[in-house]
Amino acid sequence: MPLEVTLIDYARDPLTKLYGAYRTCYTPKTPREVWEEIGDGRITQDAIRQFIAERLKTGHASPLEQVVFWFGISGVSRALSHQFVRHRIGISFEQQSQRYVKYKEERLDYVMPKSWGKAPGMADEYDRLMKEITRVYEDALKKGIPAEDARFVLPNATPTNFQVMVNFTELLHIADLRLCWRAQWEIRQMVAQMRRAVMDAVPEIGGYLQPKCGEKRMGYCDEPVKEWELCPIGKVRPHKEQLLEVFRQHKAGHLQALTEHDLRTVEDAGQDGEPG
Ligand SMILES: Cc1cc2nc3c(=O)[nH]c(=O)nc-3n(C[C@H](O)[C@H](O)[C@H](O)COP(=O)(O)OP(=O)(O)OC[C@H]3O[C@@H](n4cnc5c(N)ncnc54)[C@H](O)[C@@H]3O)c2cc1C
């Protein structure tokens, strides 16, 4: 069963709601007046988009809590779900029960990391173990052990399903952490699919779902330097230590001085009609 993410729905008209929320903060008008302007077209969709884009450049993030998404998620492991449910603010989970749902497959439809497939002979070992676990689990059910107790033999590889409701502030935070290269591969892939679904539905805000080093988020990496060096996008993101080094140099008055050549380069820029 492959990992599958479905964007079930999102709260109607998210951009207009976001506009209303931000506008209420910055206008002497009442929300009723603001919403009348939206309703009769005095505020155009373009104006709404522009206003939101400007606000999103600031740190005023609480209005994003008023934008809500629902996802259906299936084919993920219990190893993933243990991590996912640690997010506790602005997100609500419903997860398939192992008390009320009994696994009826001949062999548990387990999740297998690729690393097991690469290690010689280990994929077969994994499969053999899953078959054995399924056999013991089924035997336990047949012999009257309740599902809530039979499940004690089930592994982290057991698949599970979710319906999740999450607001956009929390989704940004989850993307910060879980799109980062340091997150575990399965949860990273799941959040990547959530990102793509939001990008398709509401690209105006979907683009902000990035790992925390993204230019629309912190813009730099704060993970250990050794990890940053290994990260596939480490080369295109500055590390926090680099930024602090520039700051230290500046404070100590050691910032590299601009040379006559640097100054000439700026002076001469644009003389040939090009912007420079
Ligand atoms: C790479 C990685 C490795 C990890 N390794 C481990 C591990 O080894 N062991 C482990 O136990 N967990 C681990 N975790 C899980 C991690 O510790 C968090 O539990 C998880 O990422 C949930 O994030 P969050 O705490 O930001 O919760 P969220 O619910 O997403 O919280 C959102 C934000 O709300 C604020 N907030 C939430 N609750 C409170 C509160 N009670 N008081 C004050 N502010 C609050 C915080 O600012 C928080 O960041 C790991 C996570 C990652 C990404």
C-alpha cells in the first residue's frame, strides 16, 4: 500500500478570509465594512492577493491560523505516526484504530524502508518476519485474544491511516521541521505530498511551505554544521554560523574593506545601458 496524501478540503475562500483577518488589524473600518467592500467588488481579487503577499513578508503570522486544511493520509507506517502525532498545536488527528480494526491480510501490508531492500538478503528476512508476525497475530485473534491485545505483536512497519485537520500556521511549522533533510525520510515524503497538494489548491500561500532554511522561512540552516555540509541543499543555503561570523567581523570592525575596484564596479554599472 503506497503512501497517499489527499487534500480532502480547505476552509472556503482561504485568501479572502486571510485578507479579512489581516485587514481587520490595520483599518479603522469594522469587519462588516471590510466584508462589504469585498462582497461588492470594491476590493478586487488582485488587491487581496497583493495585500496578503505584503503581509506574508512580515512576521505577523497569527491570521494564518484562520486558514484550515483537511488531509486524508494512508499507507504510512506506525513509525511515522508516532512522530506525526507529536505535533500538538493547531492540528487535529483521527487515526485508524488497532482496537476496532483487525488486519485481515494474509500477510501484513507493511511499509519497508528502501535500505532493507539494498542490504543483501535483508528484504527476504523482513518479509519472512512480517509473515510470521501476521500468522501469530491471526492465531491470537482466532484463539479469542481481543484485537486490542493481539496488536501488541504488531511492528512499527504496520500501515496506518489518518484524517487530519491542520491550520496553516502549524502546517508551516511542520514543513519547517519535516521538509528539512534531517527529518526521517517517510514523514519528509508525506509532508512533501501535503505541500504539493496545497501548492495546487492555493499557490499564493502554498509556496511558503518550505524547510526552515527556505528563502520564505528563516533563510538559513540552524542544524549542526556537519549535517549542513552533508545536506543536498546545504550548498545553496547559508549556515547560521556563517551569518554570525559576518556579524562578529562587523562588530570587531574587521569586515573586509571595499576596494577601489569594488567602488568602480558600482560606479560604472549601467553606463552601457544595461541595468548593471
Ligand atoms: C529531526 C527531528 C528529530 C527529533 N527527534 C526526537 C527525539 O529523538 N525524541 C523525541 O522525543 N522527539 C523528537 N522529535 C520530535 C520533537 O521533539 C517534537 O516533539 C516534534 O517535532 C513536534 O514539534 P513541536 O514541539 O514544535 O510541536 P507542535 O505542536 O508542532 O508545536 C508548535 C509550536 O507550539 C509551541 N508549543 C507547543 N506546545 C508548547 C508548550 N507546551 N509550551 C510552550 N510552547 C509550546 C512551540 O513553539 C512549538 O514549536 C524530533 C523532531 C525532529 C524534526
